[in-house]
Amino acid sequence: MEIIKPRTLSGFMELLPAKQIRFEKMVEILRTTYASYGFAPLDTPVIEDAQILLAKGGGETEKQIYRFTKGDSDLALRFDLTVPLAKYVALHCNDLAFPFRRFQISKVYRGERAQRGRFREFYQADIDIIGDGKLDIMNEAEIPAIIYKVFRGFGLSRFQIRVNNRKILNGFYAMLGLSEKSGEIMRTVDKLDKIGAEKVRGILLTECGLTEEQADEILKFIAIKGSNAEVLAALEGYQGRNEIFDLGLGELKAVTVNLAAFGVPEANFAVDLTIARGLDYYTGTVYETTLLDHPEIGSVCSGGRYDNLAGYYIEKQLPGVGISIGLTRLFYVLDEQGLLNPELPSAPADALVLPMGGDVAPAIAVAEAIRAEGLRVQLYCEQKKFKQKMAYANKLEVPFAILLGEDEIAEGMCSVKNMVSGEQVKLTPAEAAAHIKAELAKKSGAVILEK
Amino acid sequence: MEIIKPRTLSGFMELLPAKQIRFEKMVEILRTTYASYGFAPLDTPVIEDAQILLAKGGGETEKQIYRFTKGDSDLALRFDLTVPLAKYVALHCNDLAFPFRRFQISKVYRGERAQRGRFREFYQADIDIIGDGKLDIMNEAEIPAIIYKVFRGFGLSRFQIRVNNRKILNGFYAMLGLSEKSGEIMRTVDKLDKIGAEKVRGILLTECGLTEEQADEILKFIAIKGSNAEVLAALEGYQGRNEIFDLGLGELKAVTVNLAAFGVPEANFAVDLTIARGLDYYTGTVYETTLLDHPEIGSVCSGGRYDNLAGYYIEKQLPGVGISIGLTRLFYVLDEQGLLNPELPSAPADALVLPMGGDVAPAIAVAEAIRAEGLRVQLYCEQKKFKQKMAYANKLEVPFAILLGEDEIAEGMCSVKNMVSGEQVKLTPAEAAAHIKAELAKKSGAVILEK
């Protein structure tokens, strides 16, 4: 038979079991947390009609998209979860209750140039709340509060959700008579973290054509720093000069106040006037989230408020607010930084039952009894020598082996061996389950362990 | 803005929230049950190198596959989870502990002609156990025992896992001097359920070129029916005439005996000599699973033992046993048959918190308190009239609404309204959580309710 060398495409994450188990744990935390806030799970197709997926069209997206034909059909793989959501809501709007809250944790596809830490297939973990015509500002405070819960659930504490409001920026640019250039300016200001204030100023002057006065006003504005109360106080100094600005400041205050009510500590949340988000469709609150010890990786969770989710598909006005975690990249970075908790069990089973004699029926019974107590139990029935059985248990990194020899079977007992300490105790199956559970409880911890 | 009519491609399942929640429940049962037997979760890419995916090549698969180029790359979407598993095991064999047990619940893609109940994108829920060189027969008994647990977990009891062994068939055909035609004969016999004995006999005579005596021997053989003990006894009559047959009979007996030890009742398990599975690579035990009240839909869960998983990618001999549930189709059929349990809660939240006054801080606190007790709680903050708020709660089919007026807030209480009975009680948040949990516990049931 001709052998074809196996490989996985570059830019596609494929994990070994121990890491996959940790990844799944993060997905479970996302799923449980999102669901606990009343978001419905959604699962849309990976393949969509290309015309529909690219209704907005143009730009980088179109170059990166996986697009192909099958028969007469012009097809494409989704490149995010927002466009499929827009399609879904437009298509099913009569059957949905608004506000419609959904979460989706799914793979998306972008044929980017392959480079370290960049993926062509990656998970996004999104939540969105879509209103019919209107949507209360409170939703804009709840979304980052949920993200706070998720990140804490992962085991992270050194992160900051940074919040701004596009209306404040738009209003401010209007004050300077720069409304028409506001998009261009915001895209420039967005690069502040990467290129620094001086280079931003240079671009504002040369490429955007601003006066020195205007550029300085902008740099002074985005340099406003301090506690949330201090930043809000500084913003009040601009009040009364532009209606949009005042509206935005009111929204930002409401989000800030209510984030505290939702239990988000000030340490994990900051008003930051440099946040604009590159995308044009955000109209109010915008979010970015950074890991305080790893600012170099940029935002790991971003989103904001938009006024018109599905304008390409339906006449209905559907405002919303949403946020997205780039899960594959986040996992990759946390792993690279050595932050995956090595204490967290990573074996596919809590216990490995090893029959030592010929008759496996007692081993089946013991495995079933311990499984019934909620533990993950693998029965090992290969005809191997004792040493090989233990080598298997070690390679699997299973925390407990359960040995069943003739003596144990005769006594209705089993020998439970702690694979780390080597300690071995003879117990009934019920006692064994309780013992293993108690020992595992000592080790249970978060997926991430900050240093 | 030009409006593009939204649509979802035909052959792609996209569910409304209430059904998606039921589907997710089935996925959760699969995930939990598979994990409880020590299977590691696996997640391989949707896109693979086309050369690798089609290493085996030919046949129906190649016509149905989604294959396309991106830059210089010849790519394809996976059409099952077995080929990606073979690639994974071949690629990572030095890092895996054998037997390697993995489960994968993922979407696969086949561009079949669209028809009712046929999907181009569908979930498969697979388990496989891969040995290095050898694999004990006990694994072939454990696999259907796990499937039994899964189906019972769904709420099904009227199903039957049918088991046969390819060695018995191969040995039997060898006795008749028909070894070279055995593949062809088995594919014909496999159609027995669909076309009946007479037509099978006709094909055996005309297309396979058998003598009348040979055809009758075969029909007599596959007509062996009865309890498992009766079928095994009848097979013993053929013993001693062919080594392969005897080997297969020994395996079938071992599987049958141990399935009982694993707790699978005879009612859910039958030795059935007509099962052959169309695929050529099964070499021992083969499985099919039918819903007893819906034989017309064919097997909903199939698999078997194979001797060489990854021969296209690696010289190593990797025998295995696996089984696959076509989840999307199963869900579609159960829904069509009206078997989805209407009693099972299908709302995205257990409770909807409705603040009646202006200050939402107390409502946030109540929602958080009830959420902390493990319930799914949605906070509703839209500025709407009471009637509209209740209409929303009804459309969402949320079982409980929690009303927070000024009186309740002053007293530290909340009013819990049962949305089905209309009953309303005033409770503390802690009492409210306990009350809702107790009421929901009364309604908890399986996803499937057999009639």
C-alpha cells in the first residue's frame, strides 16, 4: 500500500488529549456562564451562500475568505459569527422573542497568511443581545460583566476590560469640526498602543490633513487618564458643546455605574478613551480586553454596540450589543506563556480499572459502580504484564489505578493506587469512589494559573 | 441599501432556540457518557489536505466531497470522523497511550443530493478504541454497552443494538467455496431488510453467479433467528468446518456474554446474521442500531471492528473498534415523529427578572443571587409596559418571572410568578431560588418521550 505522509494543515490547531481536555474545560466555562445569563445556544452552518455571507463585501474579508463552488452553488465558509447571526435573525425574526440573546461557540475560517499564533480555523465565543427597534443601555453594562465572570472562571484575575463610547468620540470630533474625518482619525488613534503618540500625531497631520491645533486637541483628549471617576470628571469639562457627545457621556456613565452594580471591581474595568474599534458599524459602547501581564498580544475579547445588525437582509431596525472572545488564539497564548495550570487533571479518566486475573466480570462491575458515582472510569482489558499495565496508566497520567486481583475479588474489595504518591489502599467500590472524589477535590483548580 | 434575501442552504440544519436547546441536551448526554468511560475528547480540523483525506480514494465519497483550492492548496472538508482520526493517530502515535480511546462529536460534510431528512452538514458522534498491534475482544463488548447508556440517557428504550461478526460470514462463505465473492455477497445480503429475501436470492443467482444450492444455503443461514442463545446454538452446528468461522463464533460469544455483564438487557441487543456493513474495512464484530418503532429509518448507530485504521499513513498495525451516531439525522427523525419531550424546559432561562421601577440595581442583585444558586437567569431591562414584559416572558416560554416592584425592594423580597399556573408567591431571593429549583425538578425528564 502506498503510504501518504500524514500532516495537519498549518494554521489549524489540533491538540493532544491533555491539552484538548483543558481547552474543553474553557469551552464548558464559556457555555455554562453564557447560559447562566439566559443566552440561548445557537449553531449555524459553517457553509453559507457566498452572496449572503459577503453582502457587506469588500476589504480584507473578501481576500481571506474560503470561497468555492459545488455544482451551481457559490459557497463560502463563515469568517465570523456575526454575519451568520444577522442572517439568522433576519430569517427567523418572526419566531424570535426580542431582545434575542444568543451565544455561539464555533469555528470560523480566514485564509490569512500563516504565522506563529495566527490561525486559519479558530473558535470564536460570542454573545449578542439584539433588540427590535430599541435596546436599553443596561445591556451594554451586562455584557462586560458576563465577560468578567468568564475570565474569572478561567482563573484569570490580571485582566482589564476597557470601555469607551463611539458617541463621545464622534461628538468630540464634531466639536473640532472634524466629523467627516472621524472614521479616519479613529482608525489612526486606534494604533496608539502599537505606534505611540508621536507617530499618531504625524499621521494625523500628514495623512489626515489636520492642523497642529486639532492634532494636539485630539492627543490631549485621548491622553485623559486616571480612575474611572477621574476620566468621567475630565469628560464633563467638554459637556454642553455637542449633543452626541453628551449622549455618549451619559451612556458611558450608565455603563460604569452599572458595571459596579454587576459586581465588576474597578481593577478589572477601565474607561479608556483610546479605544475606538476599527470596525465602522459600532455606534455606542465599545469594548476591548487586555491581559495586564501580556499587553503585547492586544485585545483578547472585543465588541460593542451597533445600531443595525441586519440591514443587508431586512428593512427592520435591529440594534444590538455583542462581544467576541478569540478562543483559539487566547488558548494558544496562555499555553505559550506557561499559564495552563499543571495541577488540573488532564487525563481522560479519573481511574483506570486493571483486572489482574482472567475473569473480567468483577472488573466490569467495579468500573460500573464507580462510574455510577459520577467518576470517569476506564476499564483496561488488554492481556499485558503488570509492568506494562502500570506503564500505560502512567503514560495516560490517570490519577488512580484500581487493581483487582483474586484476593480483592474474593473479598468484594479493590485496591486503589494513587499514581502520584504511590499510596495503595484496599476499599469497597463505594469507598473507592468516595476516596477518589475526595482526593480529586483537593486538586481541582482553575484552567489558568497566573504566576 | 440593497436588500439580499436571507436564506440558509438546503441540507443544512439550523434550529430555533427551543429545539437547539434540546439538541444541545443530547450532545451533553453524549459528551458526558463518552467521557465517563474514559474517552478523550478530540477536535480535528474541518478542512484537511485533500490528498490526505482522499488517500483511500474512489467511490461515492469522492463525488460527494467538498473539495476546493485556496492559493496552491488542494483542500477538502472532512466527510467523516474516521479518516481524520486515522491521520491524527498516525501523526501523533508517539505521543498517544494505546489503547487510545477518543470521542469526537463534530460536523461532517457530504454534498449529497438534497432530499427530506438528508443533510449535507451533519453531526457525527463517534467513539473509537485504537490498539497498537493488538486489541482485546472485550472492547467490542464495551462499545455497544456505552451506546446502550447513551440511548437510555436520551430517554429511548425501544431500540435494539444488532451485532454480528464478519469472521463468521467470511468463514461461512469459505465453507461454500465462495471466499472470493464474499464482499459482493455481503453487500447483497445487506439489502435484505430493504428488498426482501426473494430479490436478494435473485441477485445472488444472476449478478453474483451463485448456484441455487449456494444461494439457498446463504438464505437459510441468514434466516437463523431467535433469542441470542438460540442463534448462537444454531451457529454451533457449523463449527469445526472453518477456522475463521470458529474464531468469529468465539468472538461473538465473548461479546454476547460480556454485554450482559455490562448490564445491557437482552431486549436491547440481538445477534443478527444479516448485519454485514457495506464497508470493506470491518474485519470482526459489526454493529447496527435500529429504533424498534421506526425500522424504516434504518440504522441510527453503526460501526465495528477493523484491523488496520491508518494503513494509508503509517506502516504500524493499528486495529480498532468504533461506532458512530448520525446525530443530526437522528434528531431530525425523532422530532418528525413527535418524540421530543414537550415537558422538557426549552427556554434559554429558568427565570426572567423584571424590574418594575426605575432603579435596576436591586434587580441586578436579585438576578445575581439566584444565578449563584446555579439557575439560568435573564435580567430584562427594556422600558416597556407590564403587559409587553409578560408577553415577552410568554414568547420566551420562560417557566418563571420574578417581579420586583417598590414594595418588594423595600421588603427585600421578590414575587415569583409561575408562568404556566399563574401562581405568584412573595419570597426572599434565596427562597425564590429554592422554590424554582424544586418546581423545575418536577418537570425534569428525558429529551425523548416514547409514546
